[in-house]
Amino acid sequence: MESIKDLYKIGPGPSSSHTIGPQKIMAIIKKTYPSATSYKVILYGSLSLTGKGHLTDYIIKKSVEPLYVDVVFSKEELEYHPNGMEIIVFEDRKMIGSHKAYSVGGGSIYFEGASLKEESEIYPHNSLHDIFKYITENNLDLYSYALAFEDEDFLDYITLIWATMKETIDRGLHDSGIIPGKLKLSKVAKDLYELALSEENANEKENLFVTSYAYAVSEQNASGGIVVTAPTCGASGLLPAVLYYCHKQLGYSEEMIIKALIVGGVIGNLIKKNATISGAQGGCQAEIGTACSMASASYAYLQGLSLSQIEYAAEMGLEHFLGLTCDPIGGYVQIPCIERNGFGALRALSTVIFAKNLGKLRSHRISFDSMVNVMKKTGEDMKVDYRETALGGLAKQYPIENDDES
């Protein structure tokens, strides 16, 4: 299993697969070919089908300015992964290089035929069962387990991640206007937060606070702002919303929030390793489902629940998003994506209530590891129309033609 630092990445929205990944790929190509004068980039699969709405062509051009890039949208799909792209490099109209690369989810990348993946295995365990066994034998918890294998800069990095999450929420709560794109969707996080401040019903007040935080991040993401992949840009609002609520409304310290963020990272890493966090591979269950599972584990840890109860919460967070399709209208990370972040954040809080109370009455039957396997198989069985292609579901019900206009 790789470092949690490879799960939490800072970068521009609206999609880790469609913006952060291609941006990193082009940066490597640009560095590899310093004499290049122009490029041709062919986008395949989901990168092509939803590239306009996800700003893929924009970020590619921005990454190599002032050089010229011809971006081509292909209807084909490469074999290795649905998020494929081919980069052809020219020097004075002469081709000097050609590479196939893939954005495999959460901003992680892979070059075909080369070991250029940034991630490296640092954890000796690849299942929660084995992690719990190690923790029990060595008298650790999930937070101290992660510290045992991460490097000396890890805590500083996670502190930066938390600071970035807070900055994104604060920015979103003060923002207004229209989200870029043809949907002309209004930003409402600020209004939701003001409703929360004036709400007298305690339960609704809590829900509005959490929802406003999730919307704040998701609206910033949809606008191309800086967010943290948690585990992806499309699901970047869920975990920060839960943790921000725990800090602001429930009074948990910064130190405890950072510990919870690391616990959530262990859960996200396991799903990334054993299934997928890519909507193009597994549908939205791989994004929102994973984010909910991470947030459930983080909140359960803050509540002081047992390892078994933390597992139960994380398993429920994933289980009840099984089969969720990735069907963004017009290819924009707006409808239903923003709303799903808010709904998922509330779902994460509910899983901990279940785990805390049902966990006292009986042991849960379904393990987290088995649920990850089920999610992976469900994603494999899902029709391509429902895996971030904007060919089915809501995207088909409400078709939006994308061209060069924003």
C-alpha cells in the first residue's frame, strides 16, 4: 500500500482524473522534452467523453503555455484504463516522442511501458484484517499505525492538507455567483451557511452546517479552484465537511482532526489498493462511496469507538453507495455531484450512530475488506454508460451539448 500522501493531493478542480492527472502528465512530458515546440494530445475514453465539462483540454493547454497543443477527442478507449491519453511531441514539426499515459484516479498517473508511477509501496499490509492484527499485536491504533510507516515529513504534509481543506471551505462560504459551464448553476454554500446560523431546530441546524461545508468545497471544485483529493476532486467536499463540522461545531482540536484525517487516509488507501477510486472505472460508488467510508472512519475515531466499530462505520459508508453511477450532466462536476457530497457527508455521520449503538448489541457480519471486493466487482459489472462517460443516467436524461464555449 502506498503512502497516504499519494491519496491526499492538492490541485485544481473539477476532477482529479481529468485535471490533476493530465496536468501532471504534461508536466513530465514538458520536462522530458525541453526542445519541444508543439504537441498533439489525443484523449480517449472518459477523458474524451467528459473532457470538456471537466476542463481537461483547458488544463492541458495551460500546462504547456506558451507552446501550442492540438487536443483531439477520440471515441475510442485504450485497454489499460478508461482515462487514457496519447501525447505526441514535435520539434519544428518533426515528431521527437510519443507516449500513452493514464490518469488512474485521485490524480495518480501511469505511463505505458514505463515505471513512472509516483507511488511506491511503503505499508506491508494490504487489508484491514491484517492491519488490525498488527495493531492488536503491537498495541497501536490506526493513527499510530500510519505513523509507524510514513516518513518524517508526513505530519507536516497532513497539516498542510488540513489547512488547505479549511481554506477551501472558508473561500466557498464567502463566494457567490454562477459556477462556470452551461448549466448556469448558482453557488449556494454561503446561503446554506446563513440558513444554518439562523435555524432554531438543532437537528436541522447541524445538517445545514455540514451541508454548507460540503457545498463550499464542491462549488469551489466545480469552478476549477484548489481542493484536496479526498480521495478525488469529485468527492472532495465530503470528508472536509465532516471534519470541519467536528472542529467548528463539536469542538475537536486541530490535533485530533489531523489524527482523524490520517485514519480516513488508511481506509481510502485500502480501497484505492484493492478496488478503485476512479469514477471512470467504478462509477460514483468509487468516489462518493470511498469518501463516505473515509469520513465514517474518521468520525468514528474521533468518537472514541473501538476498532470493530470503526470498521463497521467504514463498511457501512461504502456499502450503502454500492452501485452508484457516475452520470454527470453535460460532463460537468455539478449535477448530481455537488449534492452527492452534501448527502454523503450526512450519511457518514449516520453510520457512526449505527456503529456506536448497533455495535453494542451484536457484531457486524460483513467485513470492510469483503465490501471493498464487492464494490470492485460491482464497478466491473457496471455498463460503461454509467462510469463517467455522460452517456447514461441523468446525463442522458438531460443532454447538454459541449463545445468550446464555457
